[in-house]
Amino acid sequence: MDILYLMIVCSVSLAAIFLVVFIVYARKGQFEDDESPAVRILFDDERIEEKDETGDKNKDEKEIGENNKN
């Protein structure tokens, strides 16, 4: 019977800890924007092309790897 009291105290204290952590993060704004992370995967990323400083125009065509030996 003593173990039952111990388990009740442990479960109530664990629930209280989770409640406090939830309240702290809710006040910090952790759960404000729950829509955009789920929808962000649907949008294409914009690719930014940078100009080559060395002037090697064939640099994009050259791939580094064992299968691309000329």
C-alpha cells in the first residue's frame, strides 16, 4: 500500500513539473506560430545565384567527383 502512495506522489509531481514547463514556454511565445512550419515545406526555396569571381564560365559544368573525370 505504501508503494501506491509513492506512485501517486511521483505522478502528481511529474504532472506539476510538465505544467510549469508548459506555462513558461507558452508565455515566451513558443506555441504562437504553429501554422507556418507545417506549410513551409510546400513552398519552393528561392535559389540565389552568385557570380563567379574568377571568371571561369565552365566552372558550373565541371563537377568534382570520381565519375566526372575527363
